[in-house]
Amino acid sequence: MSVISERTLTSILKDHSTIGRDRAFQEVQNKVRFSITCQKTVQDVLKNAMEGNFADYEEYIMMMKTSVLTDDIFLRIVRNSKECIHLLKPEFKGFVETILSLNWTEKSPEIREEFKGFLLELLVTHNKYARHGIDRLVSTWIPEENAAVNWPLGTPNEEIREKLNDVHEVLAKLVELIPMASSVIIRAIDTLFPYFKRSPHILSGYIHNIFWMLSYQPVFTEDILKIVLTRLLKVDVNAPRNEIEEAEDEEEMEDIFEMDDVREYRPDEMKNSLAESLDICLGKLFQFLEQTFTTNSTSSEQTFRSIMNVFETVILPAHNPHHIQFFIFYTMSLRPAFVQHFVSNLWAKVCNPNVAPAIRQVSIFYIASLMARAKFLPLELLRQMLKEFCGFAHQYISGYDSSRSDGSIRAHGVFFSICQAIFYVIAFRSRDLTSDKKSLMFLQSLHLSAIVTSPLNPLRVCLPPIATAFAGVTRAHQLTYCHTILERNARKKLATVYMSDVEMPEESLDTFFPFDPFLLKKSSKYIEKIYLKYQASEAEEKPVEEDEARRKRKDTIGDEDDFIAEKRVKVSSSDLAKSPEMQFGYSLSPGFHA
């Protein structure tokens, strides 16, 4: 047999049991070496290192990193280290960071108490280690990937809560003892925030700990909310409404065709993983807001100002978010004064020509959507804002010079957004705004005809469902007549399509409805009771011919309101699918069917 064959045979004959014995022998050696090393105190090891003998020092660090420490050895290391904290200067950074990385929260109550004392004394004495120590503390907030059962809906079970309580106790004391701790904690929370695609229990568990911290450190509210909303915004934009609906529809179809499939199913579980994360996390946020404003009345105004600052910094400039903005909707429902404050703040932006046009427009969309959807918004405020909208529009029209300016959306975007907001709110809240003679007199005082028939022709850029609904309401109550204008705009649009062969011949107003229907299941319990669904007024629901006898007067632009007025346009979902100019997705929908 050749030498090579012998070696090959020997290799084949060396089974796994031999390898296992070698590994077990090495572990025994390590334990023996560590036992010998542990016989020396931490103080001896550090003093030897200070004299240039680093063998025991390096050995001690290696053994702490690689060995499974018994409770007795763990406790001895902590106590030894606490006795010589004065020696743990920057040159022993590796030793300190190794101790701080030990998994002390899984140990017995006695060890946890000892470690807390050591940690506080260490970070107060040597604040150079504050950043690493606080990072290690905050990292314990992140649930393990396979620990979902211990974090139902992002809430820790009793055992984990007991361990986390020690972590929060240390953080609270650090803020009191170390002036710089606050900024270090905020930085750590931001830096260690889990990736937005992590499992729902990880994201929601981390946020649970964040709000837990705010319960004893409310001074962090604005900074923390900014971090949380920025991170949840990323989840939100990656879970668009159409994908959420598709996932739910697919699940329904699977349920129909897989009746024999036995599997665990929660009716309130979102089938889209990101939507599930967002649902649980928003529930945590709503719960925090509810507790903040129902239990703490002394600082509520300051807290709301912080919330408004975060909203205007993070959410207002965001492009078409889907659900995250409902945090401000829910906040306003908790105190009547918040609604007025919110509307006044945004209206001030709309009226300020120095604010970017995009922010002015999105501020209009938020105000209009709130006016349409909020059950808690007082009718007096609704009328007040309609009056402000119309006053702005009339003033703008009076200053418009067609010879010096074109009528494009680019040049008059804020004006067109104001006009569409007027049409939208009147159509959506028609029941409240036409309920009695006084309300009708108020609508008449807005002089809607002057807006509708202005040279800028705002109906031409208005979303078709809004224009149609507004035309129906105003005709039913003889406020103004829009159908002739709508028909004329439609003819012009069709002619332009024929000549230029493009789908969108007219400019379309970039519209955003921030408070479109809320699709998330669990957190919807906070929104349902304060959210208004569309209901057509009784006058709109009557057949058109019933009103013909009392509508003899001419249209406001001089044409007879007969044939066109009788043919009220009705927009269905199939129409929207077929007609390019009438397509708009979620957060671009006026919601007249929801």
C-alpha cells in the first residue's frame, strides 16, 4: 500500500467520535486554565499588566469571552472588578468592554443587583465608558429572533419584564448621575433601532421599551418621538395600501380553497409582515398618547407642542405616507384645544408666501382631510375654515391678471389646492353643512359661484369624483351650477387628447388625502370611534326629476341648466380603471365610498 493510500485510509478511519473527544479535551483544558486564572483576583491581573506582564490579563479576557461562567465565578468577577474600579483606566478598555458585554440580565437576582451597582459606579467614575455601557444596556431591549412567544404583540412576558426592569432602573439612575447620559442614551436608541424589515415582535418590542423609558424620562419625548416616527415612516412607505389589500385578498382566497388546511390563524393579524409590524407599533404609539394625555394634565400643552414639532419635521414633508400620520389625528381627538392649535399652525403656513409651495399645499390637504374625517372637529371650526378657504380664494381671484400669468397648476398650485379643498369638504360634509336654513345661508355667504366661474377655472384640475360630488350638492341646494363647466372641460380635454395623442392633456392637481380609510386591524380600535365615513345628503339621494320643478333659473354662466344638469356624472370603480385621467391610488382618493 502506498504512503498516500495509508494516509487516506487513516483519515477515513478517524471518525467523529475522535474529533468529539479532542474538542471535549480542549474544553477541559480551557476550564482548568480559567480556573487557575480565576484564582487570581482582578486587582492582581491589572497590577501585573501595569508592570508590563500582560499574559494573565489577556488570558482573563479570553476566558470571559469564550467560557460559560458559573454563577459563582460570574459573581466573583463582578465583585473583584467593583473593588478595583479606580484601576480601570482607559488602558484597560478591552477588559472593561468584555465585562460590560457579559449577559448579566439572564443571571440570578443577586448577580443582577451586584452587576447594577458595579455598572453605575464604573460609569460614574469613568464616564469615558458611558457610551459603551449605555449601548450594552439599550441593546438588551432588542428581543431575540426566536423569542416571539415571549413578546406577544411586542409586550414582554413577566419573566422578561422583570429582567428589563433592572436595565431601566440603571438607565434612570445614570440620567440623574451623569449629565452627558441623556444625549448618549438618545444616540444609542437611534443607532441600535432594529432594521425596519425585522420581525414584528422585534420592532414592537424595542418600541415598547422606548415608551417604557419615556414613562420615567418624559423630558426625552420630542427626541424619542422623532426617532420612532422617522423609523416607522420607513416601515409605512414600504407597506403601501395596495399591497396590504392584495395580501388580505390573497389570504381570503386561500381560506376559501384550503378549508382543510389546519393552521394557526389570528383574525386581527395583518398578512403583510410590514403592515403587521406597523399595526402593532402604532398600537403602542396610540397607547402612549392616550396615557400621556389622560394621566398627565400639567405638561400636556408642552407635550403637544413637542408632538407638533415632530409632525412638522418628520411627517408633513413626507411624500404620501399611508398610516403613520394617524398619530396626529388620534392626538387631536384627546383634547379639543389640540384641533384648533393644529389647524391654526398649518393655516399659518398656507398663508405664508415664504413657505415652500409644496408644504403649503400639503398643509391644505391635511386641514381638508381633517375637516372631512374627524368626528371630533367642531362644526364651528369647520365653518370657520371654509370661510378662511373661500376668503383666500376670492382674494386670489381678485388679484389674478390673465395677461401677466398663465393658468397652469405650477403657477397657481396653492390656489387650486384651496379650491379643491373647498369642493371636497362641502361635498363630504354636505349633511352637516345643509342640515338647516342657517347652514344653507352660511354656504350662500361663501359665494361659491365666483370661485367656480373664475377665469382660472379650478374645476378643470379638480379630481373628477370631487368635482362630481360637489356639483351634485351645490345643484341640489341651488348654491351654484357646475355641470355645464364640467361638460365644457371634458370636451376640451377630449379634443386635446385627440390632437396630441396623450393620456393626460390637462395638468392634474397632485392631491393627497392623508386621512384615507385606516386599513390596519389591531390599532384601528383607536381610530374607528373618531373617524367619519362618507354619507350623501338626503337631497343628493333624491331623483333629479323631483327637483326640476323648483330649478327654473339659469346657470350662473348664462347657459340653461337642463340637459347637462339632468345627467349627473356618477363615478364607479370600473370607470376609474378605464379612464386615465380619473385614476388615483390610495391617499389620492377623496373617499366618497368609504
